[in-house]
Amino acid sequence: MYWVRGFKIVFEKFMNDIYRHQNEPWWVRRASGIDQVVRYAGVLSILFGVVVLVVLFGQALIEGFPRLQLEFFTSFPSRIASQAGILSAWVGTIWVIVLCALMAVPLGVMTALYLEEYSSRHLLSRILEINIANLAGVPSIIYGLLGLGLFVRLLALGRSVLAGAGTLALLILPIVILATREALRAVPHSLREGSYALGASRWQTIWHQVLPAAFPSILTGIILAVSRAVGETAPLIMIGALTYIAFLPQSVRDPFTVLPIQVFNWVSRPQQAFTANAAAGVVVLLGITLTINAVAIWLRHRYQQKI
Amino acid sequence: MLAKDAVYARRVGEYAIEVLIKLAAFSSIVITIGIIAVLMTETIRFFQEVSVWEFLTGREWTPLFSNKKFGVLPLFAGTAITSGIAMIVALPLGLMSAIYLSEYARERVRSILKPILEILAAVPTVVYGYFALQLVTPLLQRLIPSLSGFNALSPGIVMGIMILPIISSLSEDALRAVPHSLREGSYALGASRWQMVFSVAVPAAFSGITSAFLLGVSRAIGETMIVAIAAGLQPRLTLNPLVPIETVTSYIVQVSMGDTPTDSLEYRTIFAVGMTLFLGAFMFNVLGAWLQNRFREIYE
Amino acid sequence: MNKQFITGAIVVIVILLGYGVMSRSDTNNDGSDAGSREKSIITVDGSSTVFPITEAVAEDFQKTDSLVNVTVGVSGTGGGFKKFCAGETHISDASRPIKSTEADACKASNIGYIELPVAYDGLAVMVHPKNTWVDSLTVTELKKIWEPGAQGKVLKWSDVRASWPNTELHLYGPGADSGTFDYFTEAIVGKEDSSRGDFTASEDDNVLVQGISNDQGALGFFGLAYYEQNKDKLKLVPVDDGKAENGAGAILPSRETVEGGTYQPLSRPIFIYVSQAAADREDVSRFVEYYLDQATKLVPQVGYITLPGNSYERARDKFKKRTVGSAFAGGSQVGVTIDHILDAR
């Protein structure tokens, strides 16, 4: 019954907003009216996204429910739908994502720091900026081609966790850089100047003032980037992760598979029983993403500083 | 240890960090060189057999059929329609969401809604692809009976939904970075909230919003799985969103996963096509960077 | 210590780290010695058509031997051969024979291969269940429908056979890059990849099933395995190849007709290629023998059709003798018999 009460509250607020300006001049009422329109347009936009999410998640939950049992998580894939599980897939996802973040985040943050704090606006850094913006727009599948050529062939890493993590790290690097740059730009210069005025060196200012201030926004960028990496399929297909694997990686040199690829594999199978497996896989995937987001939000709240 | 030793050590450490950071920054150039190297070698071999003119101006793309035509325009048309529809959906919705979250919503509401929106960006593209094919297309077919099973409209809309949180989140961060002093100045001059938003906050956050927009477009152009699943595999030179088309990215996936021997002209088409996409995106981004720099505002 | 020294030191450290990562890459995934029983990995890759069979064999094999891990990739027949000829995989799944360019690449890297047929794949032609007028199709009619010249011209069922209604003809098929499409066009139109372009193509056969089952005027083709799983949504069409020697009249694809060789020309053999070097490994040779052993049981389970008679025995002999080379002149051919494949060389 909460939503009936919620609806009542919204409705009362709406009527209140209209009556509040009853005795005011027409231009105030018009402004207030447009204000309402903008507000509700915003709410509806968000609601649209939320509805889509609910439909997606709900449908996956309904279809996948019969398979969401413990043995689904502890079984390897199989040609028999009722025995096929996601063990190798979710373990592989965790291996790849953790490694990918370890590679991409330091590199990305350092690059953004260089561009914002260390470089003067000369030609070289302009080239760098354009370069990064360009990389952000490269289709994920081209990173797959690059990963294949660089990690799998040139560095002879084979279709290993390391190759997969590296490919994904290259993919999300521009996102991390761009988001970090925006975060760093948002830190007011007065903060930096105050720090310098007190005698701090450049790195001290960055480490003690700028980074902590920009941290929540940097985290937003990292969350979006890592969430994207979790769901990426195409580049990993290119490096050969579309594979039946019935064992867990023991080292970063071992072959692997990830959840989205396992789901993709199951949806293409002729036996209809696999759609339940695929739906259950989707639920798990969304669950992992939710967890990543929740952890990041908690971190963001803890370290939120008001500038 | 004397004070001057401590200062010396710190200066050394500082410099070491600076070198490390510079190295990190140039890694991005190494990546670009890598991409160009990988693409270039095969592209050159491709163009030894197919003329650049035919490639860029031909209107038919049939490299996998026995009667081979290598005009890439149909693939670009496919990418253009799907990305265009995606941006038409994502930009207004994303911007309005951002405005609502940063200007109108209470902190508690915002802290609940923002993460929910971010999850939209995390949904795997495979899921979105099947969502487009099996839910959105039948739904649209009821509204538009002539809509075929594979089309550009359905993946376009779904891509827009996927990009929405990118635009919303980054625009919102940009809006929140606008100092309150600017807003308060606007209110002091008698503006209502929406007037403040559209004449002060949004223009002030313009560089961040443009950055969000560019990132969104890039994402749409480069998206692979959603179009591979829901848009079809029929390259055609059209702007009609109701018929099957093929985009650059779904073509690359199709050939990579298929049975073409990897040392053949057909296989090399993916490099040629990828290279063209890469260069096109490059020119687009140069334009974007220039625009951004013109409008960037530095506070205080 | 001055600035140059520090810069140099950092660059050297970074390079050393990089070298460290790279030099760990000598241990590749076929480095286990046959004597000691440590965990070993067998790498298989290639066609998505052969994948279900190899996966089934791998799954059961790993249950019998927990020290051997088998990975089965789906890079496509072409992608599989590239990796195979680069020495990255031990076994290549292939829905078509090795092409001459690929054979040359293998020769250049000194990789000998043993070609083993493992099953038949039947291509089924299907229409909507409510399609009452079609009870058979001849190869000539199929060619009329699918040849390049038909684009824009053969648009209704009455264009195919005058006695049929003039419902619109909607075509569905696998994408132009799949082996299934290559084979169908070669068998029906006479030239590989020669086809009209205006059909609904999809790499995902489930999508084709959905398309055909919702469209009364639909006609499509794909692997028999997908038909078997969706019998209630589709109507199978018997095909008449006009040759009385291998079965007169229109033949429905089934276990018997494909195995017996009467469902022509739309049945094709599918293969695995085992590298000579890998065959010398004890675990790989055990795996291949297990494969050929269990094929009669597992192949039908995943929707394909077993080879006739004692073909598997003869394949096992061929493997034991490590006979290298391909029976094909370097490309797919229509109507090759199993005897020809197994007796070559």
C-alpha cells in the first residue's frame, strides 16, 4: 500500500504547488508552472529508465527462477541444460574484472593527473587529449582485434585471463581517464592555490588535496567503466573466450570464460531448456553489477566531501 | 636526518612520480599506435585488391557472396541510423534526468535514483540485444505493422536506453560542479528555478555535458552486440529505420565468428571497415574537442 | 642523483617488469610431458556446427579422467584453422574441409594434420506449419528461389510453381559467412556463396526458427538439430534432387536418409583435424580415440547423424596410422562419400 500513499503525497504536492502561487502575479505562476513541467519531465525520464530495468530484471527472474539454485553456481557448463551451471563463468568474470581494474585504474588516473596537473597546454598534451577522446569512441570489437594481435599473438599470452583482462583494460581506459579528468577539473583552483600557498609541493597538493576532493567523482567514473567491462562480450569473443571450459583458472595464464559469453552461448542453443539457464545467468550478472555499484556507492558516501 | 636531506629526498621522490605519470600518459599513445598498426597492415593489403574509390562510394556491400561488391556506404548508413535514433532517445531523457537529479531532487531521492540509473549502463549488451529482438520489436510491431523482425528502430531505442545513464551521470556531475554562487546570483536577480537551470547552470556545465554527449555518441557508434542481435545482417543503403540493416560493428562480428579463412580478401574487409570507422570517429572527435575547448568555463 | 638518473632508473624498472611478464610466456598450454601425470590441457577450437559434438565428448571424457582438461572454442571453421596452423590448438573442429590456403599455412609452419570425419549434418528446408501447399521441393525449384537472379524477381510462391498461391515468399537463412550458407549455395545454386541478397539472415538459428514460425509465407533452411528441437513450430519439406540412383522422389531428412546417403545434396560431413604433434601426446590420442568410440552414442544425442557402417572403426584405424593430409582438393565438395575420405592416401 506504500505506493498508494506515495501517489497521494505526489498529488498533494502538485496541487499545493499550484495553489501556493494563487495570489501572485501571472509571471510567477507561469514560472512555477513551467518549473513543475520540468520537474515532472525529469522524473518521467528517470522513471522510463527504471521501468525498463524492472521489466528486464523481472522477466529474467521469472524465466530463470527454476534454475537459481546452489548447484547452478557450483556446476560447470554441460550439454544437458538441467546440469549446466555457471561455475567457470562467474569465477572467470571475477578473475578478469579484478585484474582489469588493477590494470586500468592506476594507468587511467595517472594519465588524467598528467593532463590536468602536470602538463602545460602545449601541442603534445593537446594531441594526447584528442587521442584519448578518440580511443573512447573506438568500437569494442576493434579492441578485440588489438587484444588478439597484441596480447594473444605478440606477447604470446594465449587466450588467458591476462589477455582478456588486458583487452578489457584497454577498452575501459579512456572512460576512466575522461571521467577522472572531469572530476579533477571540478576541484576548484582555490584548493590547489591554498595548498601551494602553505608551501606544499605539487605531488603533496595532488595527493592530500586534489585527489581526496575529486575521489567521489573518480569513483563514479570507475564504477561506470568496470560495470561496462563486466557486460562486454564482443572483444572477449575475438580473443577466444567463447569456449566450453569445465575447470577453474589456477593462474592468470589459464583459459577462461565469463558470464555474458556463457549467456550468449546458451541463448543460441536449440534446446529450449537453455533459455531458463540463460535467464538465470542474466540474473546473476545483474546481481554482480548491483553489488559492485552498491559497494561503490557506500564508499562514495563515506568519503564524500563538501567543497 | 637534516631538513635539507628530507627536502632533497622528497624532491627526488616527486620527480620519480612525475616520470611515472608521464610514462603512464604516453601509454595511451602506444595503444593508438597499436590499433593503427594492427588495422593498417591488413587494410593496405585489402586496398591492393579493391580500389579506394569503389570502397568509399560504392552502394552495395556483398563481400561474402560470390558476386562481390565492396561499397561500404550501406554499413555506414546502418551505423548512422541506429546511432542517430539512440541519441534522439538518450540526449533529452538523459539531460532531463540529470537536471532533475542535480537541481530538483532531494538528496535522499537522488541517492536512491542515481545508482538505479547507473545500473542501466551495466546491463550486458547481450541482454539488451535479446530485449530489443524479443520484447521491443514485437511491441513496436503492434504500433507499426510494417515493421520487420529485424530493423534499426528497435536496437536504436534500446541503445538509447543503454546510453541514458552515461549522459545522465556525467551531465549531472558537470551540473553539480557549477558553483552555488552562480546559482545564487541568478536567483538574486529574480530567476525561477527552471530559468536558472536553462540560462545559468546548463550553459555553465556545457563542457561537461558536451563531453557526456560525445561519449554517448561514441558508445552508440561502437556498440556491437545489440545491433548484431536485433538489427539484422542485410547491408543496405537506406535511412528507413523499419527494415533490416547491417552496421559496421555487426559485420565485423559476423565475419570474425564465421567460417571465412583468415588470410583472405573477405576477412581483410573487417580491417578496412574498422580502419574507416576509426578514422571517421577520429575526425568527429577532433571536432568535438575543438568545440569543447571553445566553451569550457573555468570557475573562480 | 640527478633528474636524468632518476628518469633512467624508472624507465629501466618499467622495462624489467614488462620483460618479466613477457618471459613467463614460454610455458604454453601444450607443455606438459607425457610421462608424468600432471594436469594437462587439450585445446580444441573451430566450427560452431561441430562444437556440440566435441563439447559432449569433452564433457564425458573429463568425467572419466580428472587430470585432463579440455577446452572447446567457437571461433568458426576459418578462425579455428588459423589457430590450428599457428600451433595454438591441438584439434580443429571444421564444418568443411581445409582449404588450400589454410593447408599451405599449415605446411609453412610444419603442422601435419589428420583429417577425421565425425558425423553428418543435415540441412533441413522448412516452412510455416500452416503452409499447406508445399509438399515437396525440387533442387531446381530451390535454385530458382535462391539464385542471385531471383532477387527482386521471385517474390511470391506462385513464381516458383504456378499452381501455388500468390502469397508473398519470405526467405530466412543463416548469415553469408556461415559454413551452412556456403554449403547450401554450393549444393543448390551450384556456386559457393552465390545467392540473392534479400533474405532475412541470422547467425542465431533460434531467431530463424522464430521468424519462420511466425510468418505464413516463410521458407528457410538451417541445421537439422534446430528443427528437431522445434518440431511443433515448423514444417519440414522433403527435397527431390532428381537423381534416381540415390533414392527416387522427394526425401525427408532423417537419421536414416542422411546416413544412408539418400537425402542429397543437403547432407554434408563434418570433421575434426588433429595435429600430428598433438597426436603424439598420450592424453590427446586417448581423447581422439574416445571421441570416435563414443560418437555413435553422442552424435545423435546432440542432433547430428552418425556415419554409416563401420566408418568410425576405419576412422580409428586412420588415426592409429597417423595418416596425414586431406582427401579434398582444397575446398568443400558436394556429395563426397565417407569411403573416399577414409581411404585417401
